[in-house]
Amino acid sequence: MTVYLVGAGPGHPELLTLRGAHLLGRADVVVYDRLVAHELLDLAPTGAVRLDVGKTPGRPGRPTRQADINALLVEHGRRAATVVRLKGGDPFVFGRGGEEAEALLAAGVPFEVVPGVSSAFAAPAAAGIPVTHRGLSASVTVVTGRVGGSDPSGGVDWASVARTGGTLVVLMGMAERATVAEALLAAGRPADTAVAVVHWATTYRQRVVRTTLAGLADVDVPAPATIVVGPVAALALGPGDA
């Protein structure tokens, strides 16, 4: 009996790893998130139990708290031979996979982490943006734009992030994009710093909006979207729109 925390990748089903596909092919239970490509569920055996734990407001009857999801994984991990916890991107990159691993470890349930392709790097690449580029960016910083609490920027030291320079990738940041832009501007990032917003990266719905830090608040793109800030965001080394 093992729970596998599998990264489903950034959106396109073909970006699942071979290890992830193999485990899905022999899963007894699949516990999946809202943004996971549903084509991946077809890789599981016909008789596998499929449990949707996507955290979408207004959907009664599904676990919406992380503690509930943790308990569900422990419960099925004790009963089923192979449980695949399918998480968008990489389980340990803002996917709360660490919390699920802690719960399984505390309950004595064996588990394995199967890394996935994170949207932090896949989304810029799909838009033709290298997060590091000779002469433009020697570093990349990944932060969350949604940390909870009354102050959405409270969990990130934006002043330090701004001083670091290089490329900044903001995940789950569209709802607080104005706050993020204001914090970076206040910390010294120039108003004309290039910004790219990549919506539904790697899928047929992909859309890329290019702007500046001063104009980020005016970009009206719903989640899921990845925000890329820095000189490389002005590059378009590929088709951009999938």
C-alpha cells in the first residue's frame, strides 16, 4: 500500500512524466485536483476509483480544506494498494504536497513523490520566454502571489525580491496582481519592466499578454495564469500561443 504524490505537469497531458503515466496505469484510487487534464484520468484502469478534490467554491460534497484532503489520502492509503495523488505542476512547488507528505508520514502510510513539470518554468517556456538568458537574467525567483491572510503580500519579502533582480515568476498571483505590482514598484523595480502573463500555459487555450509592471494591474486574465517579470518577459522565442 503506497500513496504516490504525482506531478501532473503544467496542463498539456503529454507533459506528464513516464513514471507518472506508469503509476496511473496501475492505480486503484486516483485523487486529483481541479486543473489536472482529464485525459490523464483515462490512463487509470476502468475500475479505479476517481476522487475529485478540486478546491472550487460552491461545489458541495467535495473536500475543500487541505486537512480533509490529507485525511482522505491517509484513509485510502491504508486500504488501497496503489493510490495516485495527481497534482498540477510539481507536488512540492506551491502544490501543498509537503503538507500531504507530512500527514502520510505521521500516519505511517508509505508514500513516494514523483516530480512533475512546474508551470513556473513551463509557462514561460511555452510563451517563448527563457527564465534565464545570457546578458539579461542570471537568476530566477519563484514566489506565490496568494499567501492568505488579510495582507496578500505579507508572506513575501517583496523588497528583497525586487533587489535580487533577474527574473521573477509569480504563481497564483492574478487576483492580487495590483498589490504585487505596487509592492515591486515601491521596492524599486522600474515601471517599464517587461511583464508577460501566460494563461492556461501549454494547452490549446494558452494566451499570452505582454505589458509592463506599471500596466500589470490592468491585465484582465483569469486564473490559471503565470506572471513573468523581468527583461526576458519581452522575448518571444517561439510561437507563444499554443
